[in-house]
Amino acid sequence: MTGKKLIIAALVLALVQIGFLSWIIAGRAAILRSGKEVLLKVQPVDPRDLLRGDYVSLSNNISRIPVKLIADIPQGKFSSDDGSIMVRLKKGADGYWQPMAAWFGKAPAPAGADEADIAGHVAAGWDLRSPGMTIAPDYGIDRFYVPEGEGMAIQDDMRVRPFGIKLALAADGTAQIKALMDGDKTLFEEPLY
């Protein structure tokens, strides 16, 4: 009887693990499939990870948010707390999306038709006293893995012409990188699964 219970418990545990992994993958795929597309301008940082291969580390035009764009800084608040931030983006004339407002926590109203919200995380300690200061939210979109041997070439190309990343944004602001763009040309596209 103990052997049967052990086998049943192992099967249940395996099914729970498979279900959890499937849920994570399906959630990512749902964002890529039906999320709102946003194009951000990027600059290279570093192209290689010894353990995981070539990647393009991306600094984008929403990597630094001016403090003056944050609408809900409490009076007398001098530095940021560790927490979430929502950044509202608007499509520019050049096709790249730019930050237009931000809020700690959630946005007070839904984004308009020509706007999109991206959720990020802000570490504690960013200076909020001066409107000229910036903060650096983490959106989880700072790396894009590329085929081996192509990271350096892409990094070199990024220094001479504009590159971008196409994002898919879920309704709650969760972002997934959908594609790496060289101008209007798609270099690499993320598969759904």
C-alpha cells in the first residue's frame, strides 16, 4: 500500500509541476500573440553570456524615466521605495514609443487607444527631489538572445544605425520582447512556444 501511495504522490507532484510550467509558457505566449505591440529604440550594452550564449543587452528609450513624469510623488518624498511603477507610452512620429507619464503602483485611468502602459519595478533609493533627476525601472526586457556568433555583429551594427525591439504588452502592462528590429527589418522574432 505504501508503494502505491508513493507512486500516486509522485505522479500528482509531476502533474502539478508540468501544469505550473505550462501555465507560465501559455501566459508568455498569450502576451506575444495578443498583446499590444510597441516599438522601442535601443542601444547596445554587452553581447555575450558565457553560460547562456550570445545576447544583445538592451538599453532603450524608456530605461531612464525623468522624475518630472511621475505624477503621484507624495509631498516631501525624497527617495523611491522598492515597488512597482506604471509608465504610459505614446507613439511618436518616428514610430518609436516614448514615455509621457508614470505612476508608482497603478495608473489612475486606462491608457487611450494611441497609448500603452508598461509595468516595471523600481528599486529603493532613487532621488525624487529634483525634476531633472531620472529613475531606472526594470521591465524585464533588457536582454534578447540571438544565435551563437551573431551578438558582436549586431552590437557593431547598433552603433551605426537605429535598432529597436518590438514588445507585446498585456493589459496589466506585463511586457515580452516579440522581435529585434534593424530599422524596419525584423532580425529575429520570438516563437510563441
